[in-house]
Amino acid sequence: MNADQLLKVQRHKFITILGRVSVEVFESILDHLLAWDLLSWEEYEHVKSPGVLSRSSRNLLDIVTFKGTRACELFILALEDVIHSSQLTDLILGSYKPPEETPESLSSLPSQTLQNHRPNIVRKLHGHVAAVLEILHRYGHFSKYECDEVQLPIYTPSQQARKLLDLTKAKGEDTAQMLLDYIESEPGPIKPIHGNACLKYQEKLSSTLAAQSRFLTNYAGTENMCLEDIYVDCILEVSNIAAAENGCLSFLIGLEDIFGSDGILNKDADTVLITGEAGSGKSTSLQQIQQLWATKRAFQDFTFVFAFSCRRFNFIDKPISLQMLLFEHCCWPDDHQDEVFQYILDHPEEIIFLFDGFDEFKLQFTDEERHCSPSKPTTALNLIFNLLQGNLMKNTKKVMTSRPNAVTAKLRKYLQKEITLKGFSPERIEKFLKKCHSNSSSAERILCFVEANSALHGLCHVPFFCWIVSKCHEQLMQNGSDFARTMTDVYLLILEHFLLHLTYNCQGTNEILQSHIATVLHLGKLALDGLNSCCYIFSAVQLQEAEVSEEDISLGFLVSSHSFSHARNAVNNRNYEFLHITVQCFFAALYVTLNDNVAQSTLRSLFKHRQENPSVCMMSAACCKGWPLYCCQSHEEDKRRSETLLQKAEMSNVQITASFVSGLLSGRHRDQMGKSSLFQKRSKKYRLVKKYLAKCIQKHFVSISPAIGGEKKSLHALPEFVWWIKCIYEMQDNDLAKEAVSKLEVDHLKLTYCGIGPVECTALAYALKHLKSPVGLQLDYNSVGDLGIEQLLPCLDICHSIYLRGNDISDQGVSKLVDRALDSRNLQKIALFHNNLTDACAQNFAKLLKHRDNFLALRLGNNHLTAVGAEVLAEGLKQSNSIQYLGLWGNKIGGAGACALAVALENNTSLLWLSLVGNNVDSRGAKALALMLKKNTVLEELW
């Protein structure tokens, strides 16, 4: 379609995108439109008048679409140039190709020249308006009052530049010529009045961050991969709680939109939290923010960006001040340090702090010790905690990443907004694989292989897993489509991939492992000791204690870490870290599994529930009980040590390790490596873990309260339930899955807000398909998505209802769901509120209504259905004699859609409840419904 058609068809989406950007971004778009003579001055003044951005966006779209196709083309070009949003890219991609050339306006008038080059001039004046105003005031072009008006503190530096240009236009050609002469006389940005020290430091800082964020170290640990070459946006969703306060339950944003006005929990706070499970792309997202700022592609309203890794703060063992933190541990100014630091203190709104991996702090967040002095030293953790609270550098922007379990209620008080990182969608998996493989035929072959294996496709939802699959695709495809079904399979794949670099004569995994068993055990001991002490960066001394050699390091599982060393007097002190926290957990699991000296009590305690209290992490062992998980070395001291090992470890790391242990003890891997004497005891360990997992699940079921009179018995599962189910799936034992769920006697299984994505859906389906009686499965407000729908299909036959509110499901996912539902007689209710469904899904649901004579309830509230979709649904309703509940609230079916539904329901004998709230139903639609009610005597409730 052409540009004007695109703007008309997708008008509401363009308004949504424009309504969510900052005022600064919106005004940058207007700069482009003015420069291209797309807006007259009067139109510009009208559109930029104070008010709600969504209203201004509507006015702007009205003006642009009225001016024809060429104006619409330029408008879209301006959007792409200013708004770096994946949502905008997805909207335009595939349906429209904008022009490659921008118009050139030639004029001899100075005022017109300023207008034609307005975007560049705004950038050039950014932050330096005061210097220009001083010149203009000195020569009588601006009064003192006008200078003060331009520099009002309510304006950002860019808005001050625009105000200056707007007043200059009103002053006439002489003033415009003087401003133009002054700008053209400067070879670079206009020098600010405060001097050049900050500019020099900004250049050095951006150069430093650009270099640091340019490359990602890949699995081999010896190669570099350019971030720009492989980066793909993950799904970012504003938390449901935050979005609910703004009138909707959730919505997706782009990485460049994290400081937008939507989804704010606490307007007085400054910290944006990005949460996600291990491997979801948190660190890479922060690295992309650094790269965007350093290369001047985004976040240009900020003068300085300071980036830190939280795990490295654990190595700062002496008190530090804010100035020491910024200059010694990020980037040192070459000169005028005091002047630069004073500028930072005076302009906090121009600063971004990035903190990666908050969950890797050894101590829990606390607000008990207040620290407000930027010059007085304190502990590194206390300094960071007070920055997050705003006691230091109030009004700076802070972006912090963390796994969800580390976010406490006390910390949430200081969050401005919470964003959830939800991994890759199917489209992003495809894009990532194609970026990783420049050969299009090779990329297509890998993609087809991944999509053909449903479980593997689900695993690729996690970016780090997708990365492994991409790198190890040759071994994967040689082993066949059934090889990689579990997380353990994928990590054994990467283990084989690394070991193959040093192995030339061995063919099988068994032989490769046996030839490098010493290396695996050395790295496993290091990994396990690290988990026990919440240590993720290892010194040369720690490597020596674990007997890790240079040859072991050369495999690539350990990568060099530029940490804050506590041994600064060591000239050649080198520190290492595992290339990912999940890899550290995997090696810890290998150590536990491969070592014959692991006691039965150790394995049993690994899967016990522990009430985590992060505040005692790293305290004395006397505070801790249980959780023995170490290899007893037949010495009394080692035995005593094993009794407290992993008691202090971070709970989510322990659970990941337990999942890997389950997978390594699975029948496939146990039999594969069973010939070696190292694995003689694995069958016994397997039986022990299998027995304990079944008991854990069944004990959880027994604790379910009996149903109250007249109500159905339901279970709201605890977080451990999902973990145990994942461990069962890793073991790939159908008998265990049957035994585990054999005593589940409930009508409704509730798993809302449990962080369930496609990987968890695979495990749930594997276990729940063995239930004896149909169950209602409620997965509201998770991360199921279209990939998760695909993973859930095997258990739909045992579900009498499925609830999937707020799961980012599209028409593609619905197509798969309905195809399976057509043959699943037990499934009678589907709820898909708050997803991304359009009219395209209506055909699938109409087919379901026509062909399923026992289907009872369909709820599609708060999606994107219009009259077109309602008319298609109506055709299905005409042929349904079973549907009792139909919920369509919060869509856009309008009067035409209501009329179509009314006609379909005139002779319907089953529908009891209908909701059309919030659909812009007009008088014509209401009259049609009234006429329907004259004939239909079955319907009991109409909303």
C-alpha cells in the first residue's frame, strides 16, 4: 500500500506510537517537517501547542494525510529518522517502502536557510544556547527578557534551541543572518560558556563506551562478534501493575522508549528496572543502550552515560566516593576533573547510570543507611543503594537489570517503572538466525530445522539458548531433530562444541567427555565453589585452588573479566568469569553428577524447598542450615563443609543447577555415558532424584485445601511447582511424569504471574498431558506468546478450559490453538483477554463455533477486533447451538459489528451472556440489539 493508505489504515497505531514518545522526540519530528516545508508556520504553531501528545498526534496526522501521498511519505521518513522503535519498524516493514531521498529546499533568505536545516541546527545548538544569546543580546537583537524566556528551566536544551530559532524567525532577516553567520563560523558545536572540559570528557566517555560495547564475546571465548551485526530487540513489556494504572494491563515498548511517560509507578522516583530470567538478554540490552548513546543514534538528551556491572562491585573492598566511582571505575577525565564533576552534580537530569545484574549483589537492598554526600566515601554497595533511592544525584536516570527474585518490596518503593524482558518472538528468532549467518540459504536451512522441532523452537525463545543453537548448528543437525529437546541437551551441545576444538580422534560425546574429564571436573569445582559464595569472578588464586590450568582456560568456558580487583598490588592479576551464569550452573551440575563421592543426602537436599532470605547471603555459616551439595572427599573437614554448601547460594542459581542435574541423570544421557566407571552410580542417583521429585509434587498436591461447598477445587501453584515440573521434563521420563501428577485432583490449576514462557510451557505440557481428569488451566499474565501456544498443544486434550490473558498472543498463535481445539472435545472455554488479536483471528473462531457442538465460552476482550471481525464471528454464531458466554468488551466493533451480532443472535438458543462494553456501539447498533431482544428469549445478560 502507499503512504497515505498506510497512515489511514494504521492510524490508531501511529497515534499510539506518537503518544508514547517524549515531547522532545515529537518536536524533533516537527523539525524535520518544517525543514521540508511540509508544515506551514501556522500549522506548526497549532500542532506544537501545549496539551496531550495523543491530541497533537491526531492533529498532525490530519494535516499530513490531507496534503496527499508525498506528504505522507515524508512524514513516515521523519518518523523513521527520529523514532528508533521496533514497534514502528514492524508497523512499516513489509507493507510500505519509504522514499530514499529527502527534498532539497533552496533559498537565499537567512530565515529560510535556518528552517531548511532546522534539525541539524537544533543539534548544533544543543546545550549551547546561552553562548548564542549572549552574542545576540550584545548586538541588540534580543532583549534581556527574551533571553531569560528562552532559557526558562522548564525547557530542555533542545527546546531552548527551538525557542531561539522560533524567536529569531519573528525578528526578521538581520537577526537570522547574524545567527547563521555565527553558526557557520564555528567548525563544530558552539563552545559553551562553561568551557571545553565537559565536551572533551563527553568525547572520551563516548569513545570508551563505544569501544566497550562494540563487541560481544562469543562462546569460544577467543573470538569477537560485533554487537551491531547480531543484535535483535527482545520483547519489552511494561509491567502489568504499572500499565494498569494507566488504563490498560500491559503494552510493548522499544528499548529507546524506556524513559517514556507510559507505565510510571512512581513519578517521584528515577530508576527504571528491567527484569528477566537468566539468558533473556538483559546485559545485551544495556550494552545496546551504551552503543546507541556512544554512536549518537539515541538518548542524545543525555550528556553522560555511566555503565557498571553489579557483580564487580563485590570486589571493591575499600570506601569510595561518587567521584571515585565515576572517574576511577568508569572513565577518568584527562584534565579539569573538579570542573567536570561539578557539572555532573549541577546537571543530574543529563546523566544516565546503567547497573547490570542487580541480583548478583552479595547483600540484599536496604535503605537503612542514608548517604547524601557526593564527596564523602562509603561502601560501594551503600553508594549504589543511595543512588537508587535518590539520596545522591536526584533526577538522574537510572536503568537497572535484575532477575525477578532479587526485587524486594523495599526496593520497589524506589522504582519509577518496571519493565519485563520477555525474550524472542518467532519473528525475532528468524531475524537473529539470519543475522548470525550471512549465507541466506544456510540461515534458511537452520531456521527450517529449528521450526520443525517444536521443543527446540521453544528453547530459542531465550536469546542465549538461541545463540547456542546458532553456533552449534552443525552438531545439532548431524544428531537429528530429536536430539535437542531440553535445556540440558542444548548445554551438552555447547560442551561438545567447545571440546571438539581440542579433540580430533573422538567421535561420540562419551569419548570426548572421557578424554577431558579432568578439565570438566576442575571447571565444575570452580563453578560450584563460586555458587556457594555468590562469587562469579575468579582470581588466579581461586583458579589455582580448583586446579584450573591454562589449557582448561583455553577451551573458552572462562573469559577474561575486567573486574574491580581487590588485589591491586598484583601487577599481572587476571580475573576470569564463566561466559554466562547458566554455564557456571551447568558445570556445577556436571561436577555433582560426575563425581562418585556425592552422597545420597546431598542429592536429596538439592531439591528441597528453601525459604530464601537474601539478606543472610554471605553471612556466617552458623546462620545457615541444610542444603548440602558437595562432593565428600572422605575427609571429616570436607564432610562438614558439604553440610553447608550452597546454603548461601542464590536460590535461582541453585534451581538452575538442580534442573541440569535432572537432565544429566536422564535415561538418554545416563545410558549414553554409562560404560565409563565414572558413571556407575548414576542409575542409583537417578532413582533417588526421580523418587524425590515425585514426592515433592505429590506433597504439594496433598496440601490443597478442600473445595468449599458448591465451588470447584482449585490449586494456585507455588513457584516451586514450576521448577519441579521443569526438572521432571529435563529427566524425560514419562513414568515419572505420570507418577508426579497421578494424585492431582483439582478442577482448576492456576499459574498466574509465574514467569511462564515457551520453555516452561513445554515442561507443563509434558507433565499435564498425563492427568486422569480434565482440568482448567489458567496461565494469565505470563509470557506464553505464540511459541508457548505451540508448546501447550500436547496437553490441550486434557484441558476443559484455558485462560491466557495478557500473554502477547497474536493471530498466528490463535490459528494453532483453534486447529488443535477443533479435535479436543474436552476443551470448552477459551479466554484471550488483553492480547494482540485482530480481525484475522475471527475466521478461526467462527470455524470453531460452527464445528464444535459443545463449546461453551469465548472471551476476547481488549484486543483489536473491528466490525469486520465481528461480522465473521457472527457467521459462526449463526451455526452454534452451544456457546453460552461471549465477551468482546474493549474492542472496536462499532455499530456495524453490533448489528451483525444482533442478526446472528436473533434465533440463537444457547447464549446467556454477552459483553460489548467499550466498543463505540452507536444508536444503530443499540437499536439492532433491542430488536434482537424481542426475538431472543434465552439471553440473560447484556452489557
